[in-house]
Amino acid sequence: MTTFNSILDVIGNTPLVKIPLPCAASVYAKMEYMNPAGSIKDRSALYMVQQAENQGKLKRGGVIVEPSSGNMGIALAMIGRLKGYRVIITLSDKTAQQKIDTLKAYGVEVVICPMVTDQKDPRGYYKQAHKIAKETGAYMPDQFHNPDNALAHYYGIGPEIWRETQGKVTHFVAAAGTAGTVSGAGRFLKEQNKNIKIYAVDPETSFHSTKGSPRPYAVEAFGIDAPSDLIDFSVIDDVIPVADADVFEMTRTLCHTYGHLVGFSSGAAALGVMKIANTLTEKDVVVFPLCDSGKPYLHKLFGK
């Protein structure tokens, strides 16, 4: 029989499944919502914590604090509590209630902050996390600026996609928040074949898509809301802006038509694939991540 010594050992190596979107290409999705804490953020959370431990930034009995839209917080909650750390997560008040409840179930401390469009606003969850880190001496992974976030995907999902498609992948499309996934995996894939196309998907009213004049948007768990050290435009061929209503519709379609109950970032990535559909041929192999489960968004997506 196959056994594992720890729940952390089953992070990654998620299934790659075909999703017959209406386009000429063969389209596959990485089922990242099958990671133990429920999202692709398990990969980067584990890698950042391990690197911090190796570098002496995080020691036995230490404290982890992180601003999160939910998924990174949940991943750090699972990993941090398992390793014996105190964990504090700051969130915006836009975060789905089930994510907040999940964090509390892991026994971590949750600080809810008003939703702001400027990451520099002292009221927002990003600045509040920095304040707490300074006051408590906590380690802050800082997924928005930590290169280990992108490296987790350079060493993880990137090689997996290359191996599982037997090097046939031609396009990688991913919703971007910190841009760690699209930049890290994208860099690995470009190193294998410079002709692979890499696309980031972003809300049309985000900081990036509006060129610095963001407006509120309804979707959660992705969106380039501030300048990021992780966005690697040397590997990203284009950023695809998407509208709230279209993301909602595609996310519901992934559930109703293809059986994947997933979140907004997954719907955004699938929508990104359809936005480039007219450039695809039957020789193309497109991969996108199903980043998290749709269960935390049931009320918002389906009114349940």
C-alpha cells in the first residue's frame, strides 16, 4: 500500500484532467483544489515556510503573520499549526465567510480589515499584517514580494505540467494575484520551450488593468492589486483583463457542464483560455490551474 508520513507530503502532484472547452486545442486543468488545505497556495505556503526555517527566519515556537484573501491564510494555518507555530492572518472584509470560519477552525487568529484599493492604505489587511509583524516580531512570508512564492511553482507545478503533457504543452493560462504561479511556472516552461505562450488573467478593474486607478470588483482570490516584485513580464506574453459577470458565468459553467465546483480564479483562467480561443489550433495543448474549491463561494456564486 502507498502511505505518507505527513499530510504535507501530499501537497502537489495534482491530477491533470482534460476539460473539453469549445475551442480547437486540447485543454487540460490541474486540479489544485485537491491539495490538502484546498488550494494551489498549499504549494507556495509550504515552500516559503520551509525556506524560512532553513534560513533561521522561523524558529520553534515562532509566530507567522500574513495578509491573505483566504487561500494563503488557510494553507499557512494548516502548515503552521501542524508545525507548532502561532499563526495570525489578516483579511479584507470582502473575504468569503466560509474561509474565515475555516481559518478559525484551524485555531489561528483572524484580523478582519476594511477592503481598500490601495495596498499602502494603513487600514487595509496588507499594512495591518506589517504592523502586527513589527509589534510581535513575527515572521511574515509576504507572498506579494517573496521570490520563494514564485520558486514554489518553478519547482512544482511547472515541472509537473511539462512531465504530464510529455513536453507537448503550448500554452499556460493562470489567474494572477501575487503572480507567483504564472511567473514561476511560466519561467520553468519557457526554459523548456521558449515558444510556449504564458498568459496572466486579471480583473478588468484591478490596479494593474486600470494602470493604477483601481475600482472595486466582486470576484475573489485573484487580482493584481499593487505593484508586485513577482510579476515577471519577461515570461508573461500578455495579461488578459476579465469582467466580473463573465468570470461568474464561466465559474458556474465549470461546475454545471464539466463537474468542477471551483472558485473564481479557476473560472477566470478558463475564461482566459476562451479569450485566446481564436488563436488556437488542434495541435495546441493548453493547461490552466483550477486554483481552489468553489465551496467557500457557494452563496456568492449560486445563492446557496
